[in-house]
Amino acid sequence: MNYDDEDRLIDSILANTKTIALIGASVKGERPSNSVMRNLLKREYQVFPVNPGHVGGKILGQECFAKLTDIPHEIDMVDVFRHSDAVPEIVEEAIKCQVKTLWLQLEIGHAEAEAKARKNGITVISNRCPNIEFRRQESS
């Protein structure tokens, strides 16, 4: 897929996604995951933070979950802020939850897990950031 095709795919994903599980969400305002979550909420996405260390609490006013499969809602997209070695387990959960899109943030990737996600009908975006994509859309 060339870059223009990927941009069109990303634009479609961002336009059609309503619910997002943000894996690796942080309470720390200086963390990229917090900034992305804040921006997604501002853009009226329903965001479910996933961080086992904050279960029972809230991140940016949203109830925090231990893992993707604990979220009692249908999830359109999983946005991953974890090390690449965590991706296979996340893909297993994403398959169980029948998510539409797996979004791996900048410098996160796992070829085998990404292939498994695609084989199971999940669209995979890797090495991109929604905040950067929103800025690209706004400058077009």
C-alpha cells in the first residue's frame, strides 16, 4: 500500500471509529498516551483507558480497565501504547473482542501479531499516531 492509500485508509478509520480502547493509558499529563487520549476525547470519541495499575480509578474522567476483554462495550479500535513484545497478547484480546482496527503507535510493531490480526479481519495501522494524522487532515 502506498502512502496516499494508507492516508485514505486512516482518514476512513478516524471518520468511522466511535469507540477506542487506549492500551497503556497514563495518568501523567506529559505522557504521549495522555495527550492522545485527551485529543480523542476532545474529538468526541468514546475512549476506554486500559492500564492494570489504575483499575478502579479514572484517567481523564474515564473508568480504567485492566485489559481489553474487561471493557463491557463494543470496541471499534484498539490504540496501543505498549512495548512491541506486548502486541501478541493484545492481538489475542482484540480477536476475542472482534475489534475492527488495531492501531500501533510510533515505533511499536510485531510482524507476526500484525499478520495474525489481519488474518482475523482486523485492519492494522502501525507506526502512526492519531494526533499527527489529525494535524495532517487539518492541513490538507
